[in-house]
Amino acid sequence: MFEFLKRKSRPVPCVFIDGLVVRRELGDGAIEEVAWEDLVEVQIVTTDEGPFVDDVFFLLVGRDGSGVCVPQGAPGSETLLDRLQKLPNFDNGEVIRAMVCSENARFVCWKKG
């Protein structure tokens, strides 16, 4: 009983957003990063695994294949959607479709013109 109290918690991935980059520091020390100027596509990926685990992820794809996968609600990600919505022709309709989806799906919200 109460075995879950004995488990060691993993460090929570942290997201850093500023005027130059979006960076996600993973619990194992790895870093994902994309510069805003290199951003070429924004997707939202949903899974059927929620609601008790992360099931909505923002994928920010860089022109050189770099990118960041940001779980919705990750610490530090509170301003991400606001910043993404400032991209020209960002598709809020796709965001709405993603947020009501409970299946494995991918929604392209923005592509660099």
C-alpha cells in the first residue's frame, strides 16, 4: 500500500520562451531548441492517452530539422500559445479542433509562407 510514495520523482521538463528561442530542458539533461527565425512549421499532436497523462503536444519544427516538443501545461509554457498566435496566418481553427480531440491525431496550425 502507498508504494507510489516511495517512487522517486523524475525532474519535470521545463520550457523557456523568449524573443529568440523556444527551449525545452528534459529531465535527463538533454535540450530541445528552435529559434523563432528558423521556425517553419507548428503542429499540435494529440493522443488517446489522457486525461491523466499529457495528451496534447505542440511541435515546433525548425528549418534544419531541429525542433521542440512542448507538452501542453509544461512548466514555463504558459505564454507559448499566445506567442504562436502572433505568427502570420496562424490557424486558430486547428487549435480548437486539436483541443477537443481525444484521438491520436496531428493538426498543422502554421507553415512558413
